[in-house]
Amino acid sequence: MRLNELKDRPGARRNRIRVGRGIGSGKGKTAGRGHKGAKARAGTSINGFEGGQMPIHRRMPKRGFNPLRRKQVALVNLGRLQDAITRGRIDAGKPIDEEVLRAAGLIDKARDGIRLLAKGELKTKIEITVDHASAAALKAVEALGGKVHLRAGAAAEETAGAQQD
């Protein structure tokens, strides 16, 4: 076999359809575009156009990946808690609860609860009542001999959530 003997397999190349070249071609007159309207015209791009009405993608609220019923919890970090104790805004000898945290300016309002997180370092023994606490925060407080009290409803939710996982 030589280069001048090479050729395509039968059916590998087909002629393009020449539209609008007479009714005998099968694609004459309207060239497969139907009759009138914006789609029959040249140079139109109408994706999402709804005849002047506000398109549905602009009418719908933009929610993205945010859950609709997301719980809004107030976050309290151990580092900020320690800072408030050293500045004298919180008395570590007394139990710490929502009112104490609000008075110290650590939270604005509880919303759906208070979550204790382990960011920062705690150096003082405390007794705190919150709705949720991370495992690392529990470990850090208990290592100093302190206690974390989880509210009854929140503790039941967390154990139920842990059983589902």
C-alpha cells in the first residue's frame, strides 16, 4: 500500500446539507426553520427570553448552597472566654450561662443556642452551661477540672444526631 492509494472508509465523509436551495432538496424555502418568529430570523439569541416578562431565573430567590432552615447558633471560643475572664468581665468562680455571656459581650443573642468551640486556650477552671460543645472544647474544659453542662433539649438532639450518623 502506498500513500496515493489511501482513502476513507465508505460513509466516513458526508456532504453538508445545503439549506434553502429549492424544494427538491428537502430543506428548501424556510430551510428547516419553520414559519416566521424570532427563531426563523438570523442573528438572534433568545435563551431565557420570555417575551418581555421577567425571566424565571431572575424571579426566583437566590439561595445558593445555604440551607433554608439552618440553625443560627451563637459561637463562643475558649480563647475569647479566657480573655473575658482575665479582663474581669466574667467571674470564673461562678457558673457561666447565657446571661453572663451576654453581659460580658461575648454573644449578642442566643438565637438557636450557644455552641462552645475550642479555638484559643483556656487557663482557668470554669463551669459553663451551653446548648452545644465541640469534643475538643469539652476535653479542654474538663482537663482543667471544669464542667460543661449541656441543656436537656440540646443534649437530646446531639445524641439523636450521633445515632443517625
